[in-house]
Amino acid sequence: MVHERATILTQAGNRTDPGTGAVSTPVYFSTSYAHPGLGESTGFDYTRTANPTRSVLEETLRELEKGDGAFACSSGMAAIHTVFGLFRSGEEVIVSRDLYGGTYRLFEEVLTRYGITFRYADLTDAAALESEMSERTKAVFFETPANPLMKEVNISKCAAVCKKHGIRLIVDNTFYTPLLQNPLEEGADIVIHSGTKYLGGHNDVLAGAIITKGEELTRIVRHLHNGIGATLSAMDSWLLLRGMKTLHLRMKQHEENAETIAEFLEGRDEVREVLYPGRGGMLSFRLTGEEQVPSFLEALNIITFAESLGGVESFITYPATQTHADIPEETRVEYGVDGCLLRFSVGIEDKNDLVDDLGAALLQSVRKST
């Protein structure tokens, strides 16, 4: 049995096609599969229900997160939407206040129409979680570290509270990946990923993932995955597998670069605050004034001003008008997503080149704003 995640990642797909000995798992484009006889199946009947390429990906995800089942979805948002098929009208979910804007949009503009309600709270204090619960509370959902303020939540402590009250804990593990954090091993019931980000790692595939713990929960989510149908295509499953093979190498460089960048930014007068949780490749920072933002972004040469994260290329995002634009301004500013905040997905370029690019852009931002 293989225990090291680096080996699981590198070997993903190898020896899955004994008929040919293919090292790279084949891409099965077929939507339908022949039945050997009445009441018989090869295990593959219709590609929405199961696809051989997607199955290899899902088994790899299950191994990485140490779950009982894994389900590849057409996007990270599709994964979250599928999971929330677990809840009914009149039920409530407690959610971390620091949250990706797209998730907030799904909750408030779609799922509330189904009668599910959301209570937003600061979940960095696990002791306070219990006071937020009501008879209608059926689950807790959070990102850790959170997007974009990088706040970390103690998974084990929250899991203990959830277990005490018999409710489910759902953790978005996109930022840290299974290499830095394993929520299921800390007591979570469900892990979600936007596979578009670090898992894929090359800004060329849209994907999501759900990993579950427990036989009954896995059965229910499998039913939802098939019924809702937001499943990942065979080609995208292959692309995600290919990207994941180097995840352990990429994460080391992301993290090394992010540590250097955080230290650099903390020493700059143009920067008021740096938000870095101490590991991983994501950080955020605030410029000293909102008026600096346009000229800073325009002056970037190597780093790209774009949405998304987790790819090999460095991206800087402006949450106020991009990732968190759907959160009402008063709400997002109240908890810290203001006009000075920038989110930085640190890539794997040479760190000295990134430092030079940032330094030049910071100088330019001051010149143009004075």
C-alpha cells in the first residue's frame, strides 16, 4: 500500500489499463457502454453516472484526502451546489463570514430560493460556534484559510462541536490542498475543492471535487452527483490528472516564493498590511491608499492582473471588483474586504523576478497617486 501523497500523485493513472499497459490513463470519450447481458454491467453504463477516466481521477482524490468516496464535478461551484442537495427547505447552514464571493452568490441568490438559510459568523473562534447554532442548523461550512483574508479555522475543534450536535462539517480545502491539510482526518464529513486551482495548476481546466467520509453519506452524495449531473468530462478529468502529477513539486515552490514575497511586502512603506497564514502559496495585502491600486496594477509586468488562483503563473486579484463584487459593499468592507486589499496567488516563477516586479509596481503606484 502506498502512503506517501507524492507517490500517489506521480503514479496517478499508471497501470489502470492492463490491456495496453498505458502509463497515462486513456481518455474514454464514449457516453454509452454495452451490457454483457440482461442485468449485467461492466461497471460503466452511461458516462454521467461513471466514466473510466473520471473514475481514475476520483480514486486518486479519494486516496489523497483519505475519504470513502470522491466525485469530480464540472467546477468548484458545481461541487458546492451538489453538496447542498443534502439540505431541505427550512434548514440552516452556518458559514464563515470570510468567504469567496461566488459561494456567497450561490448561497444568497440561488439556494435561499430553495428555502435554505445561511447564518454568517466568525468561525476562527470555535468556542463561539456553539452559540450560533439553532434547532434548524444542519451543517457548518467554511474555507480555511479563507478567501481573501487568509483566516484559518481550527478544523478539529469545529468538528468536535459539530459531532456533539449531530450536524455535518463541510470544509473547502482549495487553498491548502491535501498536501498541507486533510480535513477528513481532523473530523470533517465533506471536503470540497475547486480543482481549477492548485490541483489542476495550469489555468487550463475548469473542475471541482467532493470527497466524503462515511459509507451512508458517500452513497447519498453519489446519488446527488449522478442526479444533478454536473459531472466532469473525460477530457477535463484527464487534464486534471495530468496537472495533479506535479502538485507536490509545485506546492513547494509556491510556498517558498510566497514566504519570500510576504517578507518583502512587510518591509515596504507602500504596504499597510500583509495577510499570510504562514504556509501555502496564497497571501493578501493592503496598499496604504485605495488611490494606489490602479497604477500599481497597470505597472505589473510579470505578475498578471486576473481572477483565479493556484496556477503556475502569478496572479493578483482585486477582490472588491472581481471575486467579491457580488457581496454587498457594506458587508464586505465591514469584515475587511476594502478598496485597498489585493489578493496574490504566488506562482512558481523565479522569486527574485517577482520581487523586482512588485517593487517597481509599488514605486509607480506612489508616483502616480501623489
